[in-house]
Amino acid sequence: MTPFQIILFCISVIIYLLGGYVCGRICVDIVRDKNKEMNEVMWFWAGFIFNVVAVFMTLTVKDKNK
């Protein structure tokens, strides 16, 4: 890998983690509004995993139009 590719990879990982954090916090805020006694840590990680699935689906699902 060239140094430029390594830098771009590091930037993409940082953006990916920030997106997961934001998605997790949004999920926690939604759950907190509904029920204040629910486990916020579990819902944070559920939102973070949703981000992982969304990125995976974006990269793997292909258009079948010919």
C-alpha cells in the first residue's frame, strides 16, 4: 500500500467509527424518550451494530439492472 492509501484508510476508519457513535447516541436518545429505565449501553451498541450492517449492505448490495 502506498502512504496515500494508508492515510485514506485511516480517515475512513475514523469516519466509520464516528458514524457508529452518532448512530448509537441517536438510538439511546430515542430509547430514553420512550422508557427511562432501559439499559442505555445495550441500545448504544445496538445502534452501533446497525451502522455496521448499514455499511455492509451498502458495500455488498449491487444493482441488477442491465
